[in-house]
Amino acid sequence: MPAKRKMDQGSQHRSWWVPARFAFATLLGMIVLQALFYYPQLPAQVASHFDAGGRPNGWSSKSAYFALHTFIVLIVAICFAALPAWLEHAPARLVNLPNKDYWLAPERRAATMARVASALTWFGCVGLIFILVVTSLVIDFNLGRKSALPAVPIWALIGGIAVCTVLLILRLLYLGRSPPS
């Protein structure tokens, strides 16, 4: 009976991570579909770098652009999907968390690591949203729909990332708060 209870608690703690993983997988799927749909429509040479005013100042072949795009998406996927999964099983000595002895004690470890993994995965979702929107803006420019990259969506994304970074830091600080007396 105790083994079943322990397994149920582990499943309950992993439920913190399920919505984040679903959102992450959905965003990855959207990025793949975006690339597959627009790749054939783009010209052979695409604007791939833009100045602060949103005007192109660097060009590449569309295959080179999408190769770099794929590489960046893979890095984000590895950092924010594989790392949280690995953390669940990482030895405590490799985890840097305030009050680690308390929060990584066997009775709290599953819940703590699930919350950390969830926070990291949500932050990865923010990165994927950034990639998805910026790629959409670049595609719009290269298909002739825009004369420059619009500044408002990019600054809104950067502001959103800043807010999410602060929230992630606060969440991780809260997770490592002093243990109850």
C-alpha cells in the first residue's frame, strides 16, 4: 500500500508540469507547421537580418535561414524541455536551490522538482512564442506584406520576455524560500 501511495503522490506532482509540456509541444508543432507551410512560398533569397528600424540589412538563402531557425528551435527545445525532464532525476548535488536539503528531502523532492520543471517549461514557451512571432514578421516582410518589421510587436515581445523573466525568478525564489518552522 505505501508504494502505491508514493506513486500516486509522484503522479500528482507531475500534474504541475503537464499543462506546460502540452503548451510547449503545441508551440513546437506550430513552429514546424509554419516552416513547412511558408518555406515553399518564400523567394530563394530572404531578408534574414534587420536593423533597429526594422529595415533589412542582411540576406541569406531561404535554406540557410531555415537551417539557422531549426538550430535555434532545437536549442530552445533542448534547454527548456530536456533540462526540466532531466532535473526530475538529477542528483541533489547538481541542483542549485536555496534550502536544498529541505526542498529536496525525499518527501518533498517530487513536488519541488515538478514545480521547477514547470516554471522552466513555461519560460521555454515564452521563448517559442518569441520565435513564432518574429518568424511570422520576417515571413510577412519577405512575402512583400510589410515594408519593414513593425517595432510595436517586437518591443511588446521583448517586454513580455522581461516580465516573464522576472516572474520566473520570483517563482524560483519562492520555491527556495525558507522552510516552515
